[in-house]
Amino acid sequence: MDDSPIKFELIHIDRYTGARRGRIVTKHGTIETPVFMPVGTNATVKTLTNSLLNDINTEIILANAFHLYLRPGLEVLEHFQGLHNFMNWEKPILTDSGGFQVFSLPNTRLTDEKVIFKSPLDGSQIELTPEKSLDIQKVIGSDIAMVLDVCINSLSGYDAVKDSVQKTFNWALRSKRYHNSNGQALFGIVQGGLFEDLRNLSLSQITSLDFDGYALGGLAVGEKYQDSEKILKAFGNKLPENKPRYIMGIGSPTMMFLSVENGLDMFDCVLPTRMGRHGTALTWKGKLNLKSSEVKFDQKPIDEKCDCYTCKNHSRGYIHHLFKKDEVLGKILLSIHNLRFNISLVEKMREAIENDEFKFFKDEFFSSSTYSLT
Ligand code: PRF
Ligand code: ZN
């Protein structure tokens, strides 16, 4: 019997690649895959209102257990009966466990049982265990929770990565035992860095546990494209076929094509919003710097092919002016556009997969733009 709190339906696999067209049904709504998830670390997708997120067809957002635990804290989240209510977001939410964020802090210590770190707020010592991360994610009330994993530096040596794989498995076991689903799905995370035998080990360990979905972690953490490509090609399609597959922290067009081609369904990344706040637009022809004086008199929209609010209402020259004056509207307009770009990219991928044209779509995308294929 399938008692998973989410339902995954595999609709079609592209005839010529591993690209999958799927659907995830949650109690807060349905997610078509491949899907791009905007990042709302602090209970807000930076600069955007919920209605703007809905306008660009956002289907699910990602939030962060670590950040929300620090602020506003569990008392507030409990008082508001979870994050959906707190931020008035009605669609699905996925929460990251905090592992990745904690490991990017200085002075983080790792034991077999837990990870110990200094609060970036007041320097006090905080401990995170797999169980505590799940408790936090339960209070947040996300539709999909992630297990606490050990994501170490991509330049780490074999023994350190091996140790992180073992801890990640022990913690996944503890998480699986502890988690009381009650409507919340739980995804496992495969680690193993760039070592194929350790990836293999981690994959068989994590997939031996019955999670509602599986993620590839530890990629896009500073390694070369060819290294992530090698891992994705070898392991993307080894993840269980009947569950959603999520690659954590990727969102460039290049990495999304590579991931979808190798059978991944879900992605998240701060890239579109972060680039937007810094004045760079993603377009179907490539990146466009709106701070450049080249667009000062440009009356065209950012992208003639884009259907977003920004492109329907404003010129490049106007947005250039907003950035020159550091007006907040510039950041809002570019965040809308860049997120819409990523979301319409996955929408077009879905259509291409349904028609067995994924390869054709990919070739066309890269031959008509300056994005690098690698
Ligand atoms: N683990 C977790 N979150 C993550 C990652 C990971 O490895 C990454 C790596 N790209 C991003 N976010 N828990
Ligand atoms: Zn646009």
C-alpha cells in the first residue's frame, strides 16, 4: 500500500534522453515537473509578493529550516501555525534541513551525533541533530522536508568524503525512524562528492530507505562543470524511477538542461533572484547587463519573447535608470523577469519532453543564445 503524503506520477520519458515529465500531488496543490523552485530562505522570495509569484506560475517555493529557526524562531512559527499561514502562501513549500547552510558557517564542528555551530545572530552555541531538524521542519509545516545530511567541501579528500557519506547514512536512518509523516513527505539526500564509488555507496545506502523522494546533494559547490556532469550522467537515472528526484542548489540554464537530460525533476537556486538584484537579466539570447550604459536609451523590453509583467510594461532604458539610482523597483522588476525566465524554461522543457523533442529543444536553446553548453 502506498501511504506517501505526496503522490508522484511519471507521465512520460523522452524517447531520446532520460528527461522525465511528471507530476507531484501534495495537499497544497499539484506540481508539474520538471520544476524550478524559487528560494524563499527567510519566509520571502526576496523582493516579491505572493501575487507576483503566482503571476509567474510559481508552483512551489523553498524555505530554510536553519534560517527560520534562528528568526523568527519556533515560538512565532508555532503561534502562526506554520509557515503557510505566517507568510500567507497557499501552495506547496519544501524545506531544506539546514545541513548545507550550517556547513558553510565558520567554526562548525561535526560529531557522529550532531553538528554544532555558532549562531550568526549572537554567537551562542547551537546544536542541530537529524531529529531536531525534523522537529523544526514540522513546526514550519512544509509539504516536503529534507533529512539532515553532511555536505562537505567539494575539494575534500577521499577519507573525509567517505566519513560524510557514513554520517549522512546514519542520520538518514535516524530521520526515517523519527519522522512522523502526518501529511509531510520526507526526502533522502545522496552525498559522495566527486568520488564515483562513494556516490555509489551513498546511493545504495540512501535508496535502501523508503523515502518519498531522493535528492542529489553536494553538487554545484564549486566543482568544474565536467565533474558535476560525470556524476549526473552516472547517477541521475539510478535514483528510483517511481519517486521525485531533486538536485539541490542548481538553477543555471546549463545545469538545468544537464539535470533534466539525466532524469532529475526538481531544482532550486538563488541565482535568478540574486542576479536580478545585481542588475543582470537572463534572456533567451543570453545574459544582459542592465547597468551598462549600452541600454540607457534602449526602448525595447528585456526580452521580446518574455510574457512577464516587467517585459510587458517597461523598457531596458527605464530599468537601467532604476539601477543607476539604486531604486528598489529595479530589483523587483528584474527578479520577476529572471524567475519567469527560469519557470518558462522548465515549462518549455515539459512540452518538449511530451513531444520527445527534448534534445531538439536543447540544441535550439544553446544555438540561439550565448549560454555555454558546459
Ligand atoms: N545538502 C542540503 N542542501 C543543499 C545541498 C546539499 O548538499 C546543496 C548542494 N548543492 C545545496 N543545498 N541539505
Ligand atoms: Zn520578462
